[in-house]
Amino acid sequence: MSKWMIIYKNMRWEEIDFNRDQNNISIKLLKKDEIIEGKVLKENDFTKVIRVSLNDGREVDLADFAEIDNFFEKNTIIFKNRTGLHNEIRRYIDFSLS
């Protein structure tokens, strides 16, 4: 089961749902009940990571956290603190889109 999140540059994230029409994407922030729109810049179907340029000029990443959790479990990656978790998630996203 997918659990999509939007990840901002400051590594804050929140749960989302989204609809896509080719390169255009509409993202619904579930807790805020707000919709933001943008264009897909890059994506990796295998790792389920999407980089989006929002219409307000910000760049964010969308990732399926179920996929990330699965990857971390298979590779026995253990976090000692929140910073370690954030660094590993950023590394996963950047590697997926490189």
C-alpha cells in the first residue's frame, strides 16, 4: 500500500494525494485540505520518487514512504537520530533522481 508524502527542502514532510496529467500535477495536502499545483521535472518509477516544480516557484519531492521503508528494511539501515533519518531519506531521493 502506498503512502505518498511531499518532502520540502527543509526535510519537513506531510501526507498527500495527487493527480497527474502527463507533466502537470495537482497535489492535495491531506491535513491542510489544500491543493497545490506544479509540473513534474524528474521521476523514477522503480523507487517511486518524483521531483516537482510548484507553480509558486518552490521545488519539492514526492516519495512513497512505503517504498522507502521497504528499502531501508531490506538493507538493514538503522537510524540513531532524526538527523540520520533525514540524511538517509535525502540521499535516497537524490540517488533515485540522478
